[in-house]
Amino acid sequence: MVILISFDIDGTLEVGDPPGILSMDMVRRAHEKGMLVGSCSDRTMSGQQAIWDSHNIPVDFVVSKQMLPEVKERFPADVYYHIGDREDLDKRYALEAGFEFLWPDEALEEPWFTLPDGS
């Protein structure tokens, strides 16, 4: 099963401004388990990439919020998640692009590590 996870940065990840509750280790674990990971943020793409590079986390994409549909076109997956902290931007763009949306506190449980059969 291919899972793609898009992370907002500010208010979502611990390195954001303001800091969020999701750790960079969480992103690293998802990548190490073979999931497609990247960021979808209001920050510039070069700024997003610099964050990933500074934490030695390879990502599959860095995009602005309105580019989630292109991410979905570019990366075939069985499940698409976007995690963010703003209803007016993160949730709206995620749902419009056909992604499942998670608030950061919901993502702490790492639901993508549970297989559909519950294992």
C-alpha cells in the first residue's frame, strides 16, 4: 500500500513558526517506512527544502498549498493525507484536492501505521 503524507510546517511541525506538536522524527519514521512524504506550506519552496535538508530528511515534494492537486497527479498512492493546523487553508485545500485531512493532534497517533485490517 502506498501512502503519501503532506505536512504543513508552521503550527504543525516542531520547527514551525509557531512551533507545532509533530516532531521531525515522526516525519523521518514515515519516510523510513517507505511512505512518500513532503511539505505543503505557505513558505517558499526553497525555504521548505532548507528545513528538510537541515534535518537530513529526504522528501519527495515541497509545494505551496494550492499545489496539492498536482502532488496527487504526480504521485500515485492508495491514501493521501495532509496534516495542518488551519481550517481556512490546510483543511480546505486538502479536501478540495481529495486528501484526507488530519489536525496535528490527530496525526500524533500516526494512523498511517495501522493497516486497513487493524494490524
